[in-house]
Amino acid sequence: MIRMAELKELDRLEQLWLHAVTNSHPSLPRQFWLQRRSEFRRDCRRSNQCLVFTGRHSAVAEAFITLVDRDNIAHLCVSPLFTGCGIGATLLKAVAGGCKQLQAQVFRENLRTRYFLQKHGFVETQRGYNAEYGQHQIFMSCGGLSP
């Protein structure tokens, strides 16, 4: 089931996020991400849309997507138990309904997410270097996702 996230789920969303970022960015230590938990929580609180996926027999969030600044995907995280089941694509389509175009920023080393976004119509629009993270960043966008 897909529904709006609730503030009381923030700890669970943080767990999913921490697992996703530590596994998607092998060059950055876990401590790096732990120091950015407040940024993650700020994104969730200021998001204009945060949807969660819950399993059929549970109310526990197993995946979520967060949009900030109306059309920017800040986070898309799926529990390892549900990876490859189409949950990420379903969440992506659910948020796309209200947007003419979606934006995403991905670090170059995060191949899995880059390929996922490309598979769903995202194209690279520019590249840059994020000195704070010590990573090359790829900016991607997609228009016309059908809900």
C-alpha cells in the first residue's frame, strides 16, 4: 500500500535511508552519513510530498520517496527485502502525477540509482563537483512520467 508518510515514522525512514546511502556510496564511510542525519530529517520535514510503501500485512514503511522544492527527488529508498519488486517505480509514478518534470541529483558512483532513473526516462542534464561530499554529481531530469 502506498500512502502519505507520518511524522512518527521518521525513525524508520531514517533507517531505510542510512542503509541505502551507505550501500550506494562505498567511498563514504558510515560516520559521514550519520553526521548528516539532521539534513535528512530536515528534508523529510520540509518536503512537499513524502510517500511510503508498506507491505501487505504490515503498517511498517518498507520504502519511501521524498520530493522537495515541488519537483526534486530528495530521497528514494527501498528496503533490501523489496528491492527489485517494482516498488521504487511505483513510488516514482505516484509522485510524478502532480509534476510536469522531476529532477534528481545522483553521485557518479551510485550506479544502481543512475541506471534505475535512466530506465524510467531520466536523462543527464549536467554534471558538477560537490566539494563537501568529495563526489562528482550528476543532475538528471524527466518529464512526462505517467501516474
